[in-house]
Amino acid sequence: MINYEEEIKRFKPSLDVDQIEDAIVKVDLTDMNDIMTKLIEDAIKQKKDAQK
């Protein structure tokens, strides 16, 4: 059986939308597009260096 008093004591409210947006914006995430762009740039640079 659920003990509602214990559940209320342990309850932690979720973040508001504004707080979530701030938390997400502050995190520096590298997405797949960033990784692919970096790999392509590196490959182009290596190819140019090899041609010299």
C-alpha cells in the first residue's frame, strides 16, 4: 500500500520550463553535425598537406 505521507516527504518538484531551458543552454553539447563537420575539415586539411 502507498504511504502518502512518506511520498509527500520525498517529493521534489520538477524544474520549470525556464529553468530547464537555462540548464540545457549552459551545457556545451557536441552533436553529430559538429563531429562530422570537424572530421571533414580534418580530412580536407590532411589532403592539402599531403599534396604539398
